[in-house]
Amino acid sequence: FSGIICSEFNKRTGFIVFPKINKYKLIIGKYFGNLILVVFIVAVYYLILGLFGFLYYGGPINIRIFYSF
């Protein structure tokens, strides 16, 4: 994450296309962008894992599986 920001400031690639923005807005934007990406990847992982579990064990899903807390 920090390498992305350092490379943009060193190469000044962000200044070519976009107007100047506050560096804190850049950091927060990159953080939330990465956070959304990670949450999406984990959600897809759990959906695929649930699908394979359903295919392996078969049958209807028991509601007690969600009572793990």
C-alpha cells in the first residue's frame, strides 16, 4: 500500500492527468479502494466455499450452521 503512494509521488504520475488534491484525500481514497477490493474478494471466496460445501454435502442447508456465535 505504501509503495503505491511513494511511486506516485516519486514519478509524479498523479499530476499528469489529475489536478492537485490533498495528500490525505489520496491516502484515504487508496485505503478505501483497497478495503472494498479485499471485502469483495473475501465475499467471493466465501460464496464459492459455500457453493462447494453445498455440492459436497448436498441437501438443504440447515439454519443452525449460522448459529456459530
